[in-house]
Amino acid sequence: MEPLRAVVPSPGADLRVEKYEPMAPQDGQVQVQLKATSLNPLDWKRIEKNLFIPSYPHVLGMDISGVVVNQGASTKFKNGERIMGIGTVGWSDGGSYQTHILIDEKNACKIPDNISFAEAATIPFAFATAACAIHLELGFPYSSANRAASPPVLIWGASGSVGNFAVQLAKLHGSQVIAVSSTRSLASAETIGADLVLDSSDPDVVSKIRSAAPNIEHVFDTIVSEASVANCTAAFGNHAGTLATAIKNTHENKSKGVQIKPVYSGNIQGKNMGPGAHEQGARLGEFAWDNLTQWLKDGDITPLKYETIRGLQSVNEGLGRLKNGEYKSKLVVEV
């Protein structure tokens, strides 16, 4: 395959597909020939707002699914193995919108035989974000050994990509999961195992949450709108707790006892938003990637529903559809 990449050539510009010379992997890295990647709203937002783009041209993309074709020294993966992993924000060689990608072996796992490349492409970024919310911000242990002790959790926006995996991870660890979704997505939240599914448009949704889990202390808001934050904080009632938000919250927190904590998916790669390492996140990454293959094999974690589009040249159109809300499932680009 001739190496091709879809780059952002300049600030705010559409992606352009071009030939390039891939970099060789260093120690602890593997080079993956891309088979499929999925699109995330983060990418069109990064283009429009020039977020985390240190120089141009730049390669975006967070979901890597493909075959190992080269490796640096001391790596656990071998040529020909099917793997998936998460891209690296701000590093073009680690972006998924190209045919040959470098990935740190610590941020990847094997794809089991029962999962296709396209299915695998729906997983890494959303799964990583959900894992950071459940384990880092809400404090769930990195083990499912004592499932009876897992606390109940409310997930607002449970049918989106991140919410879907948050439900699955919480159930994997034995929690009672209350899922709030839009009217058209209620059935989807039920199929992934939520114990109680509520309609976000129901005027009594908060009272129903309190009735089902009167002492709830763990909430994850994947929507982070003024209404969702108000409802999530109200769900705590008069007691304290933690509200994890998929993006930084800019809305008023009317509950003094509720701590609001934004989720940063880069933590799972051992990174902070600022300088320094995130050691707890690195430990989470080791736990998550070491177990994900088996979870997928056993059906404990399942991929997202998706729609396939073809070729790197389709990324521009796909990102435009995400921006305009013109999609019903994850958009996966097959290469």
C-alpha cells in the first residue's frame, strides 16, 4: 500500500490527502497499517479552533485498527498481528488519518478473532474516555473482583459513544446503572445492560433517579449542557458526591456538596493536560488495555453500531456530517 495521509494543511482548512514517508518506530513503538478508523467530534472542533495542533500540516484521528507491519526494539506485538489502540493528540505520526501509524505498545491491545477491523475502530477513544471517567474521576477500582461493593452510578447521555462504554464498564464492575438517554435512544441503553433507563425529556426524571438510587454519589454527564448539569447535580439531593463531565463544565453548579471533575482521555496514556506525567492514568491504561481483548472475546464489552464510509478522502465529508448532526451511529472509515 502506498503511504497516504489526510492532513490539515493550514489553520481552519479542509483535510487534504497526500503521499508521505512514514517514520520508523522507536523502542516501545509499533507501526500499524491502518484498516479502519472512526471519526470523532473532537477532530472538527480541533480544526475550527486550532486545538492541540503544534504545527502544520497535521494529522488528526484517534481510533486505530489495523495490522502491525514494523516494530521497534522490546515490543510485545509482532508483524501480522491485528491490534487496536488510541491515537496521540498533537503528534502527527500517531494520528489515525493515515495509512501507516506509530503507536506506543502501552496504548494498544490485540483484536480478538470475533471482532472485525471496523468494529474495533469504534472502540479506543470512546472506551478510553469512559474508562477515565469511571475509574479516575469517579474512583471505581481497577478490578471486578468485589462486584458486590460497587456503588450505583448515573450516566447521563448513555447512548452516545462514551456513554455506551461507561454503562458497559460500570456493569462489568457490578454497579447498578441508571442510564438517561433521549427518547429515540432508550432501547439502545437497555440493550447494553443498564438497570434503569430514563428519558431525558421526562419532567420527572430527577425524582425517578432519586427514587431508584436515593443516596447516589457517582454521576457521569456525557452531554454537559446547562440542562444536563442542572439535572445531574439535582440528582444528588442534599448529599455530597462527584459529577464527572465529558468536557470541562462552564455551567453553574447549584449544589455546593457536588464536586465537578472534567474527564481528560489523555490520562489513560499517562498524560496530564499540563506538564508532568499522570501515573494513576498510566496504571489505568495498563489495566484497561491488558483486559480489553478478553472482555471483547467474552462479550463483556461490545463494539458500537457503525456506518462505513470508504477511504481517507471521505474524512472531510464525514467530519462535516458529525458537525451537522447528520449521523445515527459511529462513522467508520475503511482504508
